[in-house]
Amino acid sequence: MSDPKTRQLDRIDLTILGTLQQHGRISNVELAKRVNLSPSPCLDRVKRLEAEGYIERYGATLNAAKLKYGMSAFIQVTLDRTTGDVFNRFRDEVVKIKEVAECHMVAGGFDYLLKLRFENMQAYREVLGVIVELPAVSQTHTYVVMEHIKKDHGVPVLS
């Protein structure tokens, strides 16, 4: 028997995933129409996709500027040493900073890439003061976003 996490998805599964990714509040009846199934088997597929971990959560896309987080920046963070303990301490602290929208450990010339959201440069300066005091941070480089050319619209599931 194959591992459910690696089970091959068919065209209907992919259409369901793509539709839910773009229209998370769609009714099951409307979703069923779009994928040419009756509502009951469509709901069964959605529940299976949830149970197998293909669907992690449902949510809404919020207007960051209206909520006073209209500016964003990327910060490269270099640690003064790279040990498991230091990585764990950094991770435990960075997740507590509400302005950090994303944090990625990366390979290359620095250790972490952070995406920040904030209201203005004063707010950025304040959060930068917190970040430079995180465990083992030795250096940061900031790139303030001037214009969003393409935003993340999800995983490309449909060919």
C-alpha cells in the first residue's frame, strides 16, 4: 500500500486544490459544479485532501496597508556561530516578533532571510533594534521593498 502523503493526485484533486486556494470560501455545491462531481463525493475528496495534509488551513488575504503594515523589507541575518543550540535559540525568539512575516534558514552567504511587515520607517527601526539583539546575531542587511511586482498567490497546482 502506498504512503497517502505521496499518493498521485488526479485532475479533479488538483482542480479542487487550485480552486480552494483561490476561493477558500466557495461552497461545496459550487466547488462540486466546477469539478463536475456531485456534492457528496466532492466533499469526501476535500476531507481526504485535508486529512492527507494537502490542505493545511483556510484563510483570507488581508489589506496590509489598511491594517498599518503597508511597508515591507527583507533582512539577511548572519549569526556569529552556527550550532544547533544557537539555531534553536534564534528560532525560538524570532517567531515571537509580530512584524516578522516569514523567516527562512538559507544556505549561502548568510544564515536567515526574514520578511518583515511594518507601518513606517520608525516602526522598522524599532523592530530592527529587537532583531539585532536576538541570540548570536552578528550582522544584518536590509532591503526595503519599494514596489510589489508579484505576490505569492499559492502553489501552482494546475498545469
